Amino acid sequence: MYKSEINILILIIIFFVLLMWYVVYRNPKNTTLDRFTDKLMVVGSIFIPIGIFLTYKVFSLQLEQMSRDATFKIIDRSWINVNKSFADYYKECPNFINSLYFDWQKKVLGKVNNSQEEDSWSSVKYISVLIFQAWEDFITSSKIDETGDYVWMNNFIQWCNSKLLKNNWSVLKMNYASTTQELGDYMFYMVDLHKPKNTLEVSNLGNLIVKSKKYKEILDKRFNR
């Protein structure tokens, strides 16, 4: 238990005990049985706040576990699975997948295959849908996901650097919620405007986006529609 929670529990117990003492001694009883019953009421009053507190703790632990499970699922679906698709479909659409990384990232991550052949249309569309769905899942789970908006935004900024992805977004975004459409448009706009040139600039841009009025308005619309 946290120290503050213990202090709150002690205060609640004291309150209930004083309340019961007040009730008992405001109307004193004469018989031994009455006095014994009154004492039982005082003692019993101690367990009422303890029961309430334990119920609260159980609920809190369950909520924490649900939040943790949701976080694992969103990471697996919206980050691990998307990146796995890059490896699985790289031969089918190398140009598109290369476009999802900044040039300065590719210099560090390794050699890329700049194919002269056209990418597979179906593979490009599939990966695009995975990315766009990741944005939608992110908004939906943002209140319970423990990863944090800032971390996800840094990942999305990287993808939004792709002109090919932006073109796909212009014709596929109609398949997503209006708030997801606003988020996608806003991220593409901010990346085009700032054009981050290194990791620090990506982090600064991610921080700028999640703290912006526009971003907060998008989340408010999502959860107050």
C-alpha cells in the first residue's frame, strides 16, 4: 500500500469510530446487554471502512491489470505487427517501405533495396491499412494505454514522412473515424511543416503535437462524441 492510502484509511477509521461513539453515548443504555451491544457497534464500525478500502484496492488492481493488458495488445498490434509486415512484404514493395523511414534513419539502420520495379499494389495497400488502423487504435485506447501519447507520436511521425503513404491516406482515410482523419491530416501537416532532420527533432515535434490545442481537441471529440 502507498503511504497516502494508509493515512486515508486511518482517517476513515477514526471518523467511523468517533461517529459510532457519538451515536452510542448520545443515547446511553442502562442494561448490560445494551452496553455490550453498543460496544460491538463501535468495534464493528472499524471494519466498515476497512471493507470499503479493500474493495477499492481490488478494483484498482483489476483496473491496473486491464490497462496493462490493453497496453500489451496495442503495442503488439500497432507497433510489432506493423513492423513485422515491413519484413514480410519488403520484397513485394521495397520502395514504399523505404519511404516510411527518414533518409538519416536508413543510413544508420543499414542498406536499402532501391528497386526500379513497381511495388505490389496489394502489399502497399495492406501495409497502409495496418498503419492507418494503428492510428485509430491509438486514439481509441489512449486513455488506458500506459505507453504514453508522446512515444506513439514519435513512431507515427516517422511514417508520416512518406509521400507515398500520404497519397494513400488521401483516398483511404474515408474508411476511418472523423477524429482519426483529423489526426492523420494533422500529423502529415506537422511533418511537412517541420521536416525533422534527426532523432532530437522528431522527439521535439512529437512533444509539440501532443501538447498542441489541436491534438487535445481531437481527443476531446473522440471521447465526448
